[in-house]
Amino acid sequence: MFTTHFADSRPHQTTTLSLLGVRQEQDETLQTFIDRFSKVALRTPYLNQEMILLCIALTLKPGPFANNVYLHPPTSMHELKLRAADYIRMKEMQTLHMKFCNNYTPSTATPP
């Protein structure tokens, strides 16, 4: 009776299926998602590298990075994180470029 009463208070172990529930939110950055996903994966027993890579590919939001992962599956989390860093840098540069272009006013001086 005691065990039944307090069964819900024990910590729940994450499973491979739990990883599929960790999805990238629409407004969530790639870096934030990978960090959040990695934390859950570390708490999940009996995972191998291949299973982690498959789960993360299935839970990415659609877009250029996900397409790249589908076309050229990474062989390790290290490779995936290196590729993600490239996409994160690209996104930051696009944002900076758009900000610069929106604030751009052509000069009226004529070149010599």
C-alpha cells in the first residue's frame, strides 16, 4: 500500500521514446535545441550514437539544417555539432546583414 501511494513521487527514467518528444520549437534556436536535446539524451540509458542521431534528425524543425542532416547523415554527435555551428554562424550573419541593410542609406557624395 505504501509503495502504491508513493510510486508517482519517484524520478521517472527517460527512454528512447522520450527523446522523440523533445522537439525543436518553432522559435527555438538550433543551439538551444541541441543543448536541451543533449541533456535529455545524457539522462537516457542504453542509447548508442546511431539512435541519438536518428532521434535528433526526426525532432528538428523543417529547414535548411534539417535538410542537410537528411541528405548527409552525420556519423557522430561531434560532426552534427560542427555542422550546426556552421548553420548558427550563417543565421547570425544573415541577421546582421539584414540589420545592416535596413539601416543603410546611400551616400550622396560622388566618387572621385
